[in-house]
Amino acid sequence: MNEHFVAAPNWTWFILLYFFLAGLSGGSFVIGTLLRLFGTAADWAASRLAFLISFPLLILCPILLTLDLGKPLDFWHMLVNTGPDGGVSFKPWSPMSLGAWGLLLFGIFSFVMFVVALAEGNYVRWRAIEPAGRLLSHIAGMIFMVIGSVFGIFIAAYTGVLLAVSNQPVWSDTWSLGALFLASGLSGAAATVMLFTHRHREAVVTHSKLIEADRYFIILELVLIVLFLVGLGGLVSTVLGGGWIVLWIVVLIGTLIPLAMEWRPQLLGIRTASGPRGTTGAAAWSVERVSLIAPILVLLGVFALRAVIIFSAQA
Amino acid sequence: MAEPVGFFTDTTLCIGCKACEVACKEWNQLPNNPLEFRNSYDNTGQLDHANWRHVRFVETTTSNPDKPVAWSMMSDVCKHCANASCLEVCPTNAIIRTEYDTVFIQQDVCNGCRDCISACPYGVIGFNSNTGTAQKCTFCYDRLQNNLKPACATACPTQSIKFGPLAELRQTAAQRLSTLQAQGVSNASIYGDKEYGGLHAFFLITEKPEAYKLPATQSAVLPSRNNLPGYVGAVVTAIVAGIAGLIAFRRRGDAPPEAPPA
């Protein structure tokens, strides 16, 4: 374990919100793609919702990043070298530089899929975008989604690598933050899509599949949390000590309780893969409980996880 | 390319007068520090955007009742590392290496992202909320360009801070170390020969590096060491998550593929 005499960069709320939204946006895109690739045509409505969620969340990311800068009007210096050498600013070994370009490129994919989802779902009826709605029927559309998902995975994960590529205590003492932020971003994204499919007539059939996926993502996240804490060795008291334990309790509530609620969905009223349609009475209320409470808890946990990692290392 | 320059700071000669701090602040027009009491003669605290020299007072208690506290003073400064962590991560290329092989933050290019602050292992760089930029010692770049010694080295009354061509300073330091060891100062050592490819501001110290808040050689590592393991961990997680998605979203024969809605 390295000794640290580094100063804190004072990355606080804007960065926390950015990390949270980047995970949800990238994760939503990936879930939209996975549903297209592996699901049935009945899952396309939920897939469309995932793409419709991804882009609006992504829009907020550069705004938050810009507000966090000391000179917000110079945000474009991330991409253009205004020094004597000129040219573009691109340093692949610097996650912040890579992330700036990644955000730009993922923005293109996310925007295109947003428009495609609008057209395919007939949410808007603009003649100009009607052909876009047929894009996904072609192999080119699939390839486009897969490439976009690679960027989505990057956006969800690189924020953790960015923290690790420093000399800050905790952040730089683990390899696991990129992996952990990705798993938690996917879990949060599944939860976000679930919040929308919950009341969406066409997408509700995918709800049980999203619950199952979220369950796997939460298990993955829990494994990575254990690896993260164990890997810190003596520094674990930095993230667990003092008042930070409160945020860890929120993390546990946001993982273990949804996991328990989703583990046996049949007991809570979801009996078939076709979803809760037709359930009534107490069973329907149980579906309601899983559909609403579990995703909200998951999102709280995702937020708290990033908060405790960002703030505790800088305290 | 001009000759690489450096600072050799001999802590055995430092008397803690802080003339270097004052000269640095005057030449670079850095603001005063807020008045506050500290439990030490060290009333500067740390290097930051307004303190580019910091005379660190390393205070240790002794068993001698006539001299209960022993001091070792060190005038700390940006190390201008050959392999600089700040320069490595800076996304805007605001941090550059000058013709003197020193590390310099271009204030008009920096946009205040503070990635360099998270990377500098010596806690050198500070954020100036007035300018919105990261700031640190410039090695008196303007003075170097006019054939003047940096202000701190010029003001130092005991020659604790020596400025000159880096190769010459390394020889001077080696000779001084030999002299001290011959005089029985067995705990004297040079910090900055090996760390980060060799520091342009290096020190002769008589305590362990950690006492001066200098990471030991094995802890002096670059941020980029975590790039590969970080991304590999994320890729493995992505593969596992993809398999999880396949299992969760797979076609189960309960709904044959249909055409998308018109």
C-alpha cells in the first residue's frame, strides 16, 4: 500500500452527479442493446425506453462537468490544444482526456438511438426521421448499437478508472473502481428502465427480465464491493470509518433489499415471463412493490456508493 | 534546448528563516496567507496555489530535557519531476515541460479541472479560485528567460537552496553527502535521485522521507500504473454483465419474434 501526501482535488457534488448519470446513461444504452440482441420482439418496447432514457441523462453530463471547472468557458480545452503545439488534446493514458472524447462520441450514438427510438415507437411523427425507425431492422443498425454499447460501457466505467489513475488514497490503491462503477451503473440503469416499463403498456412484458438482469448486476456489484474493500487493506478504515458507515448502510439497503425483493419474484406476484399482466389483488400489490420500491432503493444505493468513494478519500 | 536546471536543497543548512518563501511571494506576487495560529513555527502549512515555497518544520521530541524538541527544516517546493504525474494526467496539455526541463502550468490553457491536484504525489499544486486555474512553482520561468536565478535561491542566506545545471548539482549533492557521512551524520541521504525518473528539485535529508512528507521510493509511482488493471477489470466485468444480460433477456420460446410496430 502506497503512502500518500497528495492534496485533494475537491471534486464534490457536480462530479458525484456526473458519475451517477454517466453510469445510468451508459448502462441504459447497453441494456437497450442487450434487449435487442437477446430478447424477443416483445422486448423492443423496453429497449426503446432504454434508448429514450440514455440520451436525456447524457445531456446533463457535460453540463455538470463544465460547471465543475474553474474556467467553465474553457471547457473546450479538453478537446483542443490551445497551447503553442496546437492540434487536438488527446492523451489516451489520461482517463479524463479519453473520457472527454468518449462522452462526445457516445453522445453521437446516444442521440442517434434516441431519434431512432422516437421514430420506431411513433412518439413523434416527423417525416424526416421516419426512415430512422427502420434502421434497427438492418444488420447495420445492430452493429451501430453494439459499437455504441462499447462507448456506453466505457462511459459507465471510465469514471472509476479516472479516480484510480491518480495518487489519491483509496482511489489509487485499487484496480476495482472501473469495474465497480460499471456493475453499479448497469444495476442503476436496469432499475431506471424498470421505473418506466412499470407503467408502460407495451414494455411491461419485459419487466420480469429486467428484474432478473438487475439481480445479476447487483450480485456482480456486491462481489466487486467486497473485492474493493478487501483490496484496500489498512486503508479500509478511510472509507468505512467515521460517518461514512451511514452511506455504506444506504449502499447495503440499495443492494440487499432489492436483491431479496427480486430473488423470488414468483412469491411477490410475478408468475410468468410474460409479466404481471392479469394479476390482481394482493399479488398485483406485490408487483407494485417490486416494480417501484426496488428500483428506487437500487438508485439510492448507486448514488451512495459513488458518494462514499468520492467524498471519503478526499476528507 | 537550454541546459536542464535544478534545485538542490540541503536541509542540514536550512535555518527556517523563510526568506525563500518571502522572496517567492514577492517576485510572483502571491497573496498573503490568512493569519492563524498553528501549534508550530511552521505557519505556512503546505504548498498550494499561494505558497510555492514552504519551509517545513519537522519537529521530533527527544529524551534530552534541555532540548525537548529537535527540528529539521526543509524548504519544500515543486519537484519538477522528470516523469511528472501532473503532466501525465493533464487533459488539456496545459502542463508542459519547458526548455529548461522544468514543469510549467500554462495559465491560459488550464481550465481548472484539478486532475493534476489528484495526481501530484507531493501535494504541490493548489487551485486558485480567483483565476479558476491550478497553480504551482514556475521555477521562476520568467527569471530563467532573463538569465536570473530563481527568487528563492537568490534570497536563501545559508546556501541551503542551490540552483544550477542539474548535472552539476547532482555532483555537488554527492560530495556534500560524502562529507556529512565522513563527519558521522550516518542518516543523511539524497532524496530525488531515483524517484520519478529523478527530481529536478532534490534534497539532502537526515530523516526518513516520510518525515518530510515525501513518499518513499517504492511509493513514488505514476498514476498511469492503474490504467491497465482498471480497464482490464472493467472489460472483464463487461463480459460477465453481457453474459448476465444474455441469460436474463434470452428468448425463452414464450414469444416468437414479430415485426416491429408500424
